[in-house]
Amino acid sequence: MIKAGIIGSAGYTAGELIRILLQHPEVEIDFCFSTSQARKAVYAVHQDLVGQTDLRFSDKVNLAVDVVFLCLGHGNSSKFLAENQFASHTKIIDLSNDFRLGQGAAFQGRTFIYGLPELNGSQIREAHNIANPGCFATAIQLAVLPLAKAGLLQDELHIHALTGSTGAGQSLSETTHFTWRNNNVSIYKAFKHQHLGEIGESIGQLQANFSQPINFLPIRGNFARGIFASVYMNTSASETELKSLYQDFYAQSPFTHLFEGEIHLKQVVNTNNCLLSVQKIDSKILITSVIDNLLKGASGQAVQNMNLIFGFEETLGLKLKAGYF
């Protein structure tokens, strides 16, 4: 049994982590750190946990836990680690973007491995610290990495991806209020989204000569959770060849699956799965990728990485599904 701590434990991703870890047979939650909610019952914030746990938020950190999850805003993880020196044996899994770039970013003597299991599974198993991928980056990379491995990314990529409102975090802003988000769709950070850096690095890891533009339009959807991404480009490969590439690439990946037919968000919401659809239409390949942004795009993938680091079954504690509707 390992002891886990969660930093920034009052937000959406932390709530998902707590739900998963409470049911994980090899984990005991040691503390849930939150300066804003200290001493309150965890279920007072994550209200679906009423009757599930007596944990309380703490303003103290156990620096000797076996694993700590950093659920902090971007830029705050490095600041927190600079002020809190964890024991050398403590594994760190960071859910921010602080250590994602650089394919092995180093901070205070710790090297962070990019935690996309379908790409870096063997390195993750030997890792001590993980930079958990971004949610958009996860959905998009899983859509294109088989093509990169085969050297088939020879044209510019076009990507449209819709995300639910939980992707913006728990703090309210002009574009997360229900009255703004409901019955509304909008583009933001067109062609400039911060996840493009990690997407480009992962593609380059498999296809070093890729130099084409990645045209990414992130879109705010009027739903709470999930990412629906569509990627297309020109290709001369046949649909049969393309599907075979994807089947082979993900043959050992327990959460990423090629699906025959149209895919939609309800197939993956409340799961750690990624479903992919591959179609050849005239001269173009169209790949559709769907994930739950809070699970496969964040907390579920973080636990998947934890399982790999500690030598547990990769799917342990993650075969969850709340219901289809």
C-alpha cells in the first residue's frame, strides 16, 4: 500500500483523483492540501463524495509520501516545488504544463518524463517524476502518432477540437459562466494554443523530419466534460493500410482503441478511454479522437502513470464508468 498526497486538491482534476484513489486497492490518500479549504471536509467541496470519505483538507504537506500529485495552475508547480522539498523517494506527477517541454525536463535535480503511456510507456516505468500531458495534447497526439511512426506526416495537419467547460478549471471567468457558455460555441487561441509545443515534440520523437504546419483551432463547447477532436490531411495511403497502422500501434494500449463507425463523446465520458475513428475520404485521412478531458486528459492518465511507475497493473483502479447517459 502506497501513500499519496494531492496538492491543490479543491479543483476539478483533484476531485477526479480523489474519486479514483479512494477506490484504488494499492493506495491510501495521506493528505489533500488546500490553503483555501483547509480543515473543511473534502465532501463539502467534492459533494458527490458524501458518505464516501471522512478526509479533510489540510494546510500541511507530508514531504515523505510515496507519490504526490500536483494539481496546480500552470506555472505554480515549479514554484511549489521550490518551496517544498519532497523526500528523494517521493514520486512526483505534475498535471500542469511546467515540465512538459524538453523531453525530459529537469528541475532541482529531478527529471520529468513526458507521461503519455502510449508513447513513452517504457520510460515511464523507470521514471521517478512525470509531466502529465495536456488534455488537448492527449487527444490530438493519440490521433496522429501512428502516422508519425510510419513517417506518413508529409502534409500540414488541420485540427478542430471542442472541449467542455471543465477544461477551463473551477475558477469562474467570463467564458465559463453558464449564461455565456450555454447554447454557445467559440474559438480561442487560434493556431497559438499552448499544447502545440508538446504535440510537436512528440511527433518529432517518432518522425524527426516533420516540419509541416499544425493548424489547430481549439473550440469551447457548450457541455461540461469531454474533448472531440478531428484531424485531417492529405495522404496517398489506403484506408486499409491506415487502419492497420493504428491497430498495430495501439495493440498493447489498454485504454486507446480504434472504433469502426462514428464515435461520440458519450462513449468515453467518465472513462479513461480514448476512441479513434480512421476514414479515408477522397485524398484525405480523417481521424476523430474522443476523450474525457478530466480523466484520460488529466487525472485518469495521472493514475495510469502512477500504476506504471509502481509496477501495478496499468488499468488498476481505472476501469470505471458511471453510466452511458
